[in-house]
Amino acid sequence: MQPLTEDRKNTIEFYLRQGFSYHKIAKLVKVSSSTVHKIRLELGLPARIDKGGRPKALTKREQQHLVRAVTVDGLENAVQAQQSLEQNLGKSVSVNTVRRALRDAGLVSFVRPKKPLINERNRKRRLQWARQHIDWVIGTSGHDG
């Protein structure tokens, strides 16, 4: 096999820098894709990051808006966060997308544990006070409550 000319190498380098795939460059320059790979290694160019698939529904900025809305603005749930996103940024996404974005940001949902309306210490103090003042009568002088 004959060595590549400088012109062909320059063409391959140009296409590599433009982000073309090995297969596409190989077809355009009429060389094998392994030759394209070898030239990329010789030139020390970084590997092409092939980002396939569907683009994300929310940008980083929109995700930050969601996190801020939940943590700082005190939104209670994903539905409220979704409505906030739609009103403030005009972005319409599903509630599940909002939940996923919040989970990715480290916010997880949980059921807040129920706690008594009055703690144990205050309950005992109130009971003690009530027992001490059991003889008080409302409406009499000096003992109005």
C-alpha cells in the first residue's frame, strides 16, 4: 500500500477537527477508517465525543432554577416546581422530568415524620401548671387566666 500524501493527511486532519466521524472521513478521502484513526493518533487530536441520543429536556440553568425554587422559595412538590418553571421560564416539561432533575441534583422526596403538636417537656410543664392553678376561677379578681 502506498503512503498517504501530505494533502490527504491535511484533508483528514481538517475533517477530524470539524468533528466528522471516522466512517464519513474515510468515505470522503477514500481511505480506511483505521487509517483515519492512525492519523488522529499521530496528530495527537482528542477522540471525537459522539454524543448520541435525544437532547436533555432541561438545561443546566433550568435545573438550577428548579433546585432554587424548591430549596429557597419553599415549593413543596414537583407539581409546584413544574408550574414555577412554566410561569417563570416558559418551559413546559412533565412532572416526571422535574422529579428526575431534582433527584439528579441530590434532592430526594420523603414523607416528613409526624411529630406531636406539643413536645414532652412542655406537656409536663403545662400539666404541672394546671394542677397548681386548679383552684383558680375565671372572672375573679387577679386570676383571669
